[in-house]
Amino acid sequence: MRAASWIACLLLAGCARQAPPPSQPLEFTRLVAHWQDYVRPGYLEFIEEIRPEIVQVGFYGADFFSLAHLGPEGKGLTGPLLPTHAGVAGGGNELERLAANTEYFRKLNAELHRRGVKVIGHIALAKYLLGRPGPNGPEGGFFRFYRDLWDEKELGPRPVADPVELLQRDASGAPITTDDDDARPFQVYYGCLANPAWRAVLKAFVRRGIDMGVDGFIVNYFYRLNCLCGHCRRGFKAYLRSRYSDAELRRRFGIDNLDRHEFAELVSRHDWRATTPLRLEMWRFSDISNKRAFDEIFLVYGRRLKPGLIAAQWLHSSADFADPPAGSVDERAMLPAELWGRGEDYLWYSPGQAEPTLQLRYFRGAFEDKPYTVGKYERVRIRSSIAELAANGGAPMGRYADFTDPAAREIFVRYYGFLRRYESLYRANRSYAEAVLLHPRSLIHAGQFQAAMSAFQQVGRTLLDRHVLFDVLPDEAASAAKLAHYRRVFTVSSRDHLALERWESFSRFQAPATVRVSASRPAAGGEIDLHFVNYAREESSPAPPGAAGERPLPVAGVAVDFLLPEGARPVRVEVVTPEAPEPVELAHEFAQGRLRFRLPEFLVYAIARIRLAE
């Protein structure tokens, strides 16, 4: 590989063409997001009750412009629900419906601002250009809007006359489409992020959203499919040219003349069981290209329009770190370390339904303690979904804050009230860990998915079950300075030695396997906080619907033998829980640097606050 390595590649690909302007670090501890229920009565009253800091609501991308002008045909769609489709705004002709949906979100943003929250709008980066095949190209949905309803006073001139020029293409030059149950009766088309005209369309949407009062954007659907348009072909060739000499291209990939070479495919994420060295390069190129587009549209252009614009990515990952055939452990798994999360204010990942503690620690470590959240599509285990994020440096919580379910609403009010009362323990806190587990991202970049992630999960689960206080850091970003303060560094090769490990140099917790333990230091210092999340619940069927079906089982008798930092001395130990938020002082013993105490019975979440002598 050429000595220029990644940096030349990034410059050539455009990722580093303009460094994102610096922004003030964003800190928050409570978030809610709604795709549909915001149109129901009581939404704003719910926001007043739980008092989140961030609200994700509203649509500002191609999904909005595919749907907002539709009449009766739009009411059957099961995707994002717009006000006119819910019968709460507008009517009349297409332009009137567009105006009604626009005005609804403008007013909603103003109402949310009056309640003291920041508004983050959803915007799809590549997906959900809805339309139907027609004799002269795609029609209806987004294509009807672009050709006939685009308002140049609001959005500026159309970047191209024909919207088909914006689309991802297959090898024959035809637009790539997929079927989606949420989009019926339409097909789903995809904008190409390597295409400057599509990026110009997205910039127009960003400008419009800022004018409507959003404080930032949560950006999703970073889907570069097997696009073989001219922009992608040229970009990939430039990428390869920056990384490999002609001789290396011949030896590694059988490419004799890069300029004349015709690629039969140009894939992005794919089944790791069918990967090749060239496909890995295509995947890396895709992740870099997507990041380049995000930076250009939001971090450079958006923040030029609105300094301090909040910009975040909504991605997907498997909660148990399995590697499904259609994806990877991380939707941007191949992104180089120097670009992963660069310039972004917070992360959102959708991890599925499994317990995500190991993954949460990966997000926290990879994102260097900046805010993150996960959306678990969870309407039942509300308490544990909030608690696991709070305990691991995240911001509860994402999807399905169901304020129409009395049981769920009561939980949100109680738990968000608890987080607000003890906000000083959470805001800008830092993990306190005795060990670190290195995530094998370098092995993933080399295509060793199965072996690397299987070993990582085995070591991580063992450490969790043994209640070790550990962080997770990507191996490619784990410098000697970062590792120096840990008592032990675990890697994927540690799995053969865990049974022989001596644990005397660690804190010890006597607790069932259903309990997870973590620790943090608040920004103000003066204490160490131990977080306990109990996942035990009654799972026999039939369970009541909604949050009433969580049915947590309390845990008692958790014993703590905590190794304090050298020279530290405890002056008070107390416990608080959302169900009993008033502090309860605990009897404790301290000798030879070890602090011992027992927790009283708790339901799902407890914090033991260890106050230290000044």
C-alpha cells in the first residue's frame, strides 16, 4: 500500500476537503423521539410532564416531500405519519396540503421551544424517495413534488431538471428500487450521495428546516446500495488510486488498467460470508463517501447557516454483536477511526431487542464520552431501557415513549423526574472502570468478522457476568496513554485465559447474573457512583399489554466490595432509586483501600453514591 495511506485517500475522496467548524460540546441526559404519536392529543402535555432536553420530531427530507402533498392515497401508508394524513391539519389541493404540513411543524417547533426543549428533525439521507414506475420514468410521490410542486422561493432553483438524475443506478443504468411494506403502494428509490446534485437537494431541505425552527437534525438511512452511476465509479477509482500502486492493483485485485477497468459491482455493506478483498475496499469507500456527504451537508453547510446546528447520525447495529447476512456489527463499521463520529454531537443506534450493555460501552468508548442514545422499539421493558442507558453514560431514551399508555406514562414521569433530580450525577460524567476490553475493529477492517466478534462477545459477556467494571475501546484508537490507567487490558485473545484470571486486584460484587454493574464519576467530582441495573422480570405468559407487561422482580442482598482509588477515603455511602428517590445512608466498612456494604432491595435501577473526603 502506498505510504500516503488513509489521509491521502480521505483528501481525495473529499472527506477532509473542509474540516467541520468546531462547535461547543453538547451535553444532555434526557431525550424522547416520536415518528407518529406527536399528532395525538396530549403530546405537548406529556413533554411538559417529563421535561426532556431533546425532542426528535418532524420530517424534513425526501420522506416529507414524498408524502406531504398526498391526499387519500397517503392515508394507507404505515410509515411516518404526517399531520394531513392524521386529519389534524390541512386538506384541499396538493399545494395546500404541503403548506398545511409545513405550518404544522413550524408551530409545533415553536410550542416545543416554549417548553424549553431543543427540537431535532428527522431527515433521510438517501432513502424514501417514493414513486411509481411510469412510461416516462418514476412518477407520483417525490417525483410529482420535484417536477411540479417544488417552490423555488422556499427551496431555491432545482439542482437538475429531471429528478431521475439524482438516483442510484444499477449496472444497466436503471434506477435502483426496493419494495417496502411501509411505503406501499409506492416503490422506494434512493438518492446517490456521491452525486453533487442530490447533495444540493439535501442542502435545500436543511435550509428549509432551519427556517422552520429546528435546532438540528438526526440523519438516517445512509444506504449506498450497489450503485454504479458515474459519480460512484469515478469516486471509487480515485479511492483505489490513492491507496494502491498499479502493481498492487494488479497483484491484489487483478486490475491491469484502472482507468479502463469496468466494475461489475460496487457494493457497500454485504454478507461477510461472501466478502472478498475488493468488496471490503468497496465497503470502505462507501462508508467514507457517506461520511463525506454528511460532513458537507450538515457540519459545513448547515453550521454555516446556523452556528451550533446539532447534527447526529441514526444508525443500526446488532445488540448482541451478531453479524446478520444483510449488514454488519455497525452500519459504518469500515469507517476509519479518525472519521468515526468526527464533528457529530450525539449518536443514535437501533440495536434490536437483546440486552445491549456491551454495545452501550462500545458506543461510549468509541464516541469518547459524548452523548449517545439507542432506540430499542420497546413498549414493554421501559424501566430497564431507561436504566441501562443512564448507567452507561447514555441519554435515555429513544423510540416509543408511549404517553397514551397510563402505565408507560407513569414510568416516564417517575424515571425522567429521577434523572432530572440527580442530573449532576449524569451530565458530562465519566466512566470509572478498572479494566478495558478492546473492540477488534482492526480485525473487522481486515474482514475477520466472525472470529473477531465471536471472541469479543465471549470475553465481554464473561466480564459482565463477573461484574467487572470495564470500558470498551476500539483497538485502533486505544493509545498507550489511554490504556495506562487501567489495571488490566482484555482483548479477543483473552478468552482462553479468563478462567485463570486472578480477581483480587478488582472490585467484587455479589449479585445475580441478572444484574449489571457500572461506575462513573460526576463532572463536579467528590464521589464515585455505582450503577446497578436489574433485568429480572416475570416472563410467564400471558403478560399484560404495554408497559404493564414488564413485571420486574426485585433483587435483594447485593453485596459490594469496592476497591477505592489509592489515597481515597469514603465519608458517606447512600443509595437512591427511582422508586425511592430520597437518599438512604448505608452502613459500610473501609479497610486497606476496600469499601464494603450491602444494598437494600431494589426493583430495576439503583445508584450507590460513595462520597469521598476532600
